Amino acid sequence: MTSERKPKRNERRIATNRTRGFGRRPKSSAMDFIESQRVLYSDIEGRYEALGALYERKLWHQLTLALGEFLQDKSNHRGDNVRLLYTDFISKFEARLSQVRLAQLVSMIGQSFPDPAAAISLYTTVLANRTRLGDEASICIEMDIVLMNLRLGNTEGAKELLEAAKQKLPLLASLEAVVFSKFYKASSEYRKVSLAHVLLWYLCMLSSVDRT
């Protein structure tokens, strides 16, 4: 009579882990993105691996810092990987982050786009969740839209957003420095563009007078 083979130690350990929930688990869509980028960009796979590790450990503050460092390093920008970093990764857990910090990440992503209209499209998509974002983060993103509108020559659209933000700022209970910084930068750029338009009009008027 053949005796039943006893499972080896490693086999018993694997079986025990599976019953405890430590076996092979399906990857999240966020981790699918990380794995795909590691394959595509093998020279920076370590950067993606670090982001994935922080995501899996749910270390949201550390992940926010790591994402900021990743975006600030232009050598990490490949094709549309920065856009995909938001749509296929950050968007999966953005509600868990500090919303002002999220706005800063989205700002960097939009600024990397060569087309201002594409950046505005991203910012508008993120602003669809104003209730979750809160006033501070929303103003930060709106000021980025102001800058992109100015690049497109849409000074009226920029002016409307600036006026709305100017009315909101005194009503907020507390403000992070970055909110004021973005407002004043956008205001400064608007004044520069407006002054340039006034000077151009003045020069055109002088030119027309000289011809008469």
C-alpha cells in the first residue's frame, strides 16, 4: 500500500499564505500602469517601482512627495507618460491626497503640455470635483487656467477667473502660501499682457497720426 506523500515545508507555507490572503492577488489598474511604464522605460523603471511601492503601502504623503520629485525631473518625461501618470495612476487615489498638493501635481503635469488648450482640458477635468477639492485647491487650478488662457490670448477669460478668485480669497478661513503665490503670479502675468496690449494700441495710434 502506497503511503500518501506529505507536503514539503515550502508547499505547506504557500498553502497557509493563500488561506490567509497572502497568495497571488489581482493587480489594481494603478499597478498595471506602473508595470507597463517599467517595461516601456527600463532606464527609469526604478522610479516607477518606487512609486508603486508607496502606492501599495498606502503611504500617501510620501507618495505625493515622490510624485512631485518625479515630475520636476524633466528626464522622466517621455512621450505622453506624464499625462498618463495622472489619468492612469494619480486619478485612482487622488481623493486620498491633500487636495492642495494634488493641485500642485496637476499643475506640473499641465505645464508640461506643449499645447495650452490640452492643459486647460486637464485642469477643467480635475475641477469637475470642486466639492472634494475645496476652495484652496480649486483656486490653485483656476490660476493655472489663467496662465494658459493668457498664452492663448484669451485675456477676457483670464480676467474673469482672476476677479472671481479675488472675491473668494478674503472669505477663506485659512490659506496655504501656495494659494496666494499662484494668485499673485497669475495677476502679475495678466498685468504684463494687458500692458503690452495697451502699448501696442498706443503705438498703432501714433503711427496712424504720423500718416495724417
